[in-house]
Amino acid sequence: MTALADRPAGTRVPRGRRPALVVGIAVVALLVAMVLSVVVGAALLSPVQVWAGLTGTGADQTVAIVQDLRVPRTLLGALVGIALGVAGALMQGHTRNPLADPGLLGVSAGAGFLLVVAIQFLGITSLYGTVWFGFAGAGLASVLVFALASLGGSRAGGPTPVTLALAGVAVSELLIAITSALVLRDTSSLDAYRFWSAGALDDKDSLASLQIAPFVLAGLVLAAINAPGLNVLALGEDTARGLGHHVGRARALGIAAITLLAGSAVAVAGPISFVGLVAPHIARFFTGPDHRWLLPVAGLGGATLVLVADVVGRLVVRPGELQVGIVLAVVGAPFFIALVRRRKLARL
Amino acid sequence: MREAGVLTTARRGFRAGPVTGVWRTRAVLVAVVTAVLLVLVAAVNLGRGDFPIPVTEVVRILLGGGDPADAYIVTELRLPRTLTGAFVGAALGLSGALTQAVVRNPLASPDILGVTDGASLFAVASVVLAGGAGVSGLAVSPVGTPIAALAGGLVAAALVYVLAYRQGLDGFRLLLVGIAVSSAAVSLTTYLLVSANVQQAGQVLTWLRGSLASRSWENVVPAGLVLAVGLPLAIVLAFRLAALELGDEAARGLGVRVDRARAGVVGVAVVLAAVATACAGPIRFVALVVPQIMLRLSGGSRPPLVGSALGGALLVVAADLVARTVLGEAVPVGVVTVVVGAPYLLYLLVRRTRRRTV
């Protein structure tokens, strides 16, 4: 992007250090959450023991718990949270709809559909295998949604926000309906599906974060490139075009980023819809609508939300645990409502 | 925006008591065609089954004649199911049209007001908790689940309303609070679903997809009553809805009490959706998609009310017909409404290149 696109006409230059301060606070919050996530768990370990485990000097069991269970899980939670937060902010920006979540592009529905197909018809049950199917399903669904929405969009440049949103809803619902019809026929895939759809970080391959990390990284890069363009699109498509922006290209870029981010998150952790929906709103309360600040804060906030919910899920029913997807909304909703009631609303 | 400008140059307005409106030939035409299709599909649906009855005979029975044995099958066994489907569909379509118009968002539906997810939570709880612990005989019985669903829908919607109310009811705040409350309800439902045993989970999942199986007159009456009250009320509120669409300031200028009008519309939408969900389970897609389909067919700037009600009824009854004749009873009607409705919306989206605001 050129220097001109970095400060597009019409977007406010951030006042002073405030947005930077917000990013700083978000980073600190995420670090605290990561530390908590490594320290707290079913096995009671003191911070000293955890440190010994991290450095590999503690008892074998401690080292195993910390290095093989807690650290991978924490990294995965952070990765999933960042991906969903940024994808949600992009989705809300592109559809200009506060109800949009990353799943709106058909990502979750597609992932769930191909997952059930893989289990039911191809007999694939290994976690490593199903992740790839979930990812492929997410990608295919979002390509389908984008293609259909483009056909129905304005002639000049890609889908309009409304056609994108509606095409996404229609395709998602269709896939979910077919999935649940498939699942009702077969108990074993019903079981797999209902646990997958609750959204969880436990029981994952410790390689899961490595599996998705490249895709998330690529998605984040695309999102960063897309951010200034998204600010201009917020002025309306005609204005954006008048300012010399290629609307269709910006949309395609955004959709690619959302697919990579949300697709990889959903493929490993299931449809954790609340993060993608709410993290951008929370971030917007503090940063305002400028996507260059909104996207990073939404990502950091999303990761913090996921990790905190995961820690709470481990604490409430010890030694068992609640899936993170379940805890998230129950813990996050009251917080979010309090925020909505107190703050002046930052509209899209 | 140009809309059906070919048909009329200046539209005639009309007034009948508290109802005012503009005559839109195309909207009326769409509504009439939908109504005719609805009657046809319903008649075919009534004839289909293990004991097929020709459509002409069905019509004769409905008009009061026909063979007594056939009449028994049609009126006692099959009519309740079809009527429940039609009433539930109409209530959902209307509720969706009202919600989308009042918050000015095409993705909104009564789900956003917490109704559907609250209803689902209470209903699932009535199956899983009562079934698991064997506590309450009432809650496990088929009567218990609809009542639990109705209560859940109304409680959740009231919660959303109370939490969103802050010096008036702001549409955007309503959406955000609705998202939060619905998500929390969905999470708790998922928790119950995961902690249930697999038979209960299957049963619950079937309910959660919406079903019209084994409906009797007990289901028809509440759905019919709420529709009989809700539809006229919605039509009376239509003028205020049109004013709200112009923005709060403009609506105030037109003499509409914005908060009261919005509360009224939301209230009607909530009750319609809650009763519909109690009768047939959460048939989610109808309230979201039917108003958008009818909007694209009829033209105009917001979803038509009567048209959406008729369209919802048609979609649900047609889906029931497809489910019963093509796919077999095992597939819940909620699945089929999506399979029938989603491709049609996609077709309309692809065919139309015009842009819409709502």
C-alpha cells in the first residue's frame, strides 16, 4: 500500500497516543491471560513448579503437563482467538453489519459439513485428518458464498454488503441443515459433531497450532493490507470508487483473509461464534471505527477472551472441564452487556 | 431508487380506520399469488399420506361434504398438522418482517431478540434435566416442552428488552444486547446437549430443528389465536413502522412516539415468534429469509407484512409436503424449509442486481 492509502481521505488521524495505549493494554491483558492459562489447570502446580516445567528442570510429570499439555493449549487458544477476533472485525467491516460473525461467510457451516462427511462416509476419525477436512470445507463454502454474492452484487465491483450477508446466511443455513440431516441418521457422527460444535481447545493434537499457524499468519498479513482499504469502503462503495479504490479487489482480499483466519480456527476448535461477534464490538468501543487500530485490538481481545474463558472452564467443574465455546458466551455475555449499557455506542 | 415504476406513476393512498397505506399493485399481486399457492399446496398436503385422497375430494371435505371416513382422516388427522404449519410459518414470517423493519437490518430475526434461543434453552432443559433426574412428570410430557419453550422465549425477550432499555430503546443497542443474551442461551443449550446422553441428544436435536410431526388441534388453536390478534395489530402498526424507517428524528416529526411504537412492534414480533416456536420448535430460517424473499418479489423499501405472513405459511407447508412425500418422515421440517428456501433466496440474489437498503 502506498503512503497515500495509509492515510485515506476522510479517516481521522488518531489523536495522540490513545489508540497505541489501547493496543498496549490489550497486549498486556493477553500476556496475563497466557500466563494464567499455563499456570491454572486440573493438576495443582505452583508457579515455581510451572517455571521448572517450562525450563525442563522439574519432575518428569510436571514437565510433561506444562510442555505437552498447557503450553500447546495456550498457544492454540491465543491463535484461535486472534484469528476469530480479526476475522470478525473484517466481516463486520465488509458487510457493514453488526450482526456479522466470521461464520456468516459459511466458514463454520462448511467446516462442520465436510467434517461430518469425512466421519460418516470416509471413515476418517483422526484429529489430524479431520482438521484438514474442516479447513477445506470452510474454504469451499466461503468461495461459494463469495461467488454467489458477486453474481448478485453490483456490476462494477464485487458483492454489496447486503448480498454478501444474505448469500452467506443462505449457504450457511443450507449446509447446517444438510449436516444435521446427515447427523440424525448416524449416532457416531452425531457424537463427534455435537462435541465439535460446542467448540473446545482440549483433546487437541499438540501439533494443532503448528498445523494452522501458517494459515493464520497469512490471513493476518492479508488483513493488515486490507485495513486501510476497509476504512475507505466504510464511506460507501461509490465514494470509495471515486477516491480511486478498487472495491472488488478490496473485497476479495478481505474475504480471502477471513477464510484463512476463520477457516483455520473453526477447523481446529469448532464454531466459537461468540468471539468473532463480540471481540470486534468490544474493540470498537475503545478504538473507534478505524480498522488499522480496530483489527489488532480485536485480535488481541479475542485471544484474551478465549484464554480467559478456557481458564474459567477448567476451574468451574474441576477436575473435569467445560468446553471453551460454552464458557465464552456465559462469561462474556454479562460483561459485554455491561459495556453496551455504559459506553456510548461506537457504530459501524 | 426506482421500484416498479413501470406499473404506476402516482400511487393512490387509502385509509380505513386506523390503517393507512399505499396501493402497490405488484405487492398485492404477489400476496394474492402466494395465497393461492398456499391453498393449493395445503390441499395437496392434506391428500398425501398412507391413505391418499385426491385433491378434489379434499376440497369437497373442507367445504363440508365428502365421504365421512375420508373426512375424518382429513379433518382430525391431517388438518391439524397442515394448519399448525401454516400458522407457525405465517407467525414467523410476520415476526421476521416486523423485526427486520424495526431494527433496519436484513440479518435480524426474532432470534436476535432472544426469543428462539431462550425458547430452545428452556425446552431442552425440560427434556434433559427432567428426563435425567426424573423430577417433574409435567416437564417430560409433550405438553411440558411447548410451555417451557413459550416461557423461555418470553423471558429471554423480556431480558433483552430490559437490558437494552436505557433512556429509550435504541435499535443498535437492542441488537447488541440480543446477540449477547442469545449467545449465552445457545451456550447453555449446547452445554445441556453435551451433558445429555445420546438418546436425549438425538431427541433434543430433532426438536431443535423444528418439527410438525403429530400435531393436534391443541397446537393449532394457540398459533391461530396469536396470528388472529397479531396480524391486524401489525397492520395497524405499519404506518408507525414506515415512519421509524425514516429515522427516529423524522418519525418524531411525523408525530410518532418512537419508543412506544418500537416497543409495540417488538412486542408483537416477540409474542408471535415465541408461540410459533412453542408449537413447532425453532424453525429458524423462515423468519430470516421469508421477509427478504417477499421484499425482493414485491418491491418496496421494507418487507411486506401480509406478504411475509403468507410467504412464511407457504414455505413451511411446502416444506412439510416435500418432507412427507419425498424425504420421509424422519427429516424434520426445519431442515426442509432451509433446503427449499435457501436456494430460492440465492436465486433471487443472483438474478437481481438491484441494491437494497433493508
